[in-house]
Amino acid sequence: MKKLSLTLSLTFAAMLTGSMQLANAAEKSYSLALSKPGEPVSIDIEIYRGSITLVGYKGDTIEISAKTSIYSGKDKDLKKVTAKINPNTSTRSTKGLKSVKSPSMRLEIEEKNNEVEISSEVSNQHIDLVIKVPQRSSLEIDLYKGGDINIDGISGGLELEAYQGMIIAKNISGPIVAETARTDIVVSFADLAKTSPSSLTSHLGNIDITLAKKVAANINVQTYQGEVFSGIDKDFVVIDEIKKNKKGKKQKVVLGGIMQAKVNGGGQALSLISYSGNLYIRKAK
């Protein structure tokens, strides 16, 4: 993440005024005013453990609600590493001492010229974020552990990555680039932006999309072990991928393996790739 000049840290709640809830509790909220109301908004969110819900609305502030709890479980995909203790180093005694657990959260919010960064990198803290953002916002989100990423009513570009949870995006226009490691991606398109291609990739999960009637797209599908289920009128046909570059550059040719259907005469590319799961393409009713 880029470091921006204005930093608002929820850890130091006593230093903040305005709509910050100052009680020493595990729930806090903050209303962030943008530097340039009415102009494009870029939001970058990086959370180590938790869940993220973003809802687009017709407003010019970012409304953040955060709830946190201490994570005391174990990650199945991690193994404990025990370091060898130097015999010449004495172990510190804890006799007469008690462990102090902090109930407060660590969430950093930074904003400059409508570029917003929200992050929490504390590994033993599970944080649930619910954020209202201007509909025109562009989002870049990384969620490493915990729950899901939920998006609703965003018309800007989306870059989403979840390592354990699902990605669920409703009423979006894209472009969208989304990837999950183990779980499903579920997306409903109100429209599909023509500015750049979109792609959804799941390594072990399914991909399920629903297209509004007006969406025009070239839908490319590819699954290595799963199946493809389609509810659109157009048939999928096998295509070849041929990229010819300038002299001295590498060329790439893929014969077969990719199927394509042109919806409403075709348009921007929308690629769906799952290595082990199924692909579902639906029409909105």
C-alpha cells in the first residue's frame, strides 16, 4: 500500500473528535469526509483476518463501522514452528505477572485527494467491517483469513482477492478482477463496463454469475476439472488464443480449451476460470 499523508488511527481513539465513538470498546465507527467531494474515489482495503462488506450509496462521505474480537483459534494450514533456544539465554520469569489483553482494535484509515486506504494487519484480531462508500468508488481489496468479501451497488472498477472466504458482488458494473483460493465467487452484473476486460478466477471453488438483460459481453469459460452450466441463449464454441507480438517478442498460442459465447452481439471480454470447480452462467429474470 502507498503511504498517504493524512493518517487516522482508531487505536488512538482518544485523540480523535467528531463522529468517532470514544468508548474503550470493540466496536467503533467513523465518518470520513473526502478531500474532493463529487470526484472519483479510490479505496484500498487490506485486512489480515475478518470480513468486509461494502455498500454503494449516493453520498460523499465514507461511513465505516468496525467490530472486532480476539482470535484464539488455530489455522489448519499453518504448523507451529519451535525455535531452538540458546542455552546461554535465560527464560524470563512471569511469576507474579498476569497477561494483559487489549480490548481495543487496530484499524488505520488514510486519505489524500480521494485516495483512501484502510488496513488492519494484526494477526490475532478478527475485524468485521461494514462500509458505505460513494457508488462511483473504485475498490482494491485483499482479505487473507476469516470471512467473506461482500460488495453491493458499486459502479467503479473492482480488484478483489480472498484467500479463505468467498467473494460476493451484487449489482456491479465492473470492470472486475476477482480471485479466491478455496471458495466460490458469486457475481451479479447490472452492466459491464467497456473500459477494460473482466476476469473471475477460483482455484478450488465454483464461479456463479448472473447477467442483466442489457449486458453485452464475450464470455470466455475455462475449467480444468469442473463443468460449465449455462442459462443464456447463445451457445458456447471452442476458440483458439493467438497472441502475435512484435518482432523479437514472445508469441503465445493456445489451441482449444477455451469456450466463448457472445451475449447481445458481444462486447468486452468476461473470463471465468476455475481449476477444480464448476462455472454457472445465468440470466437475470
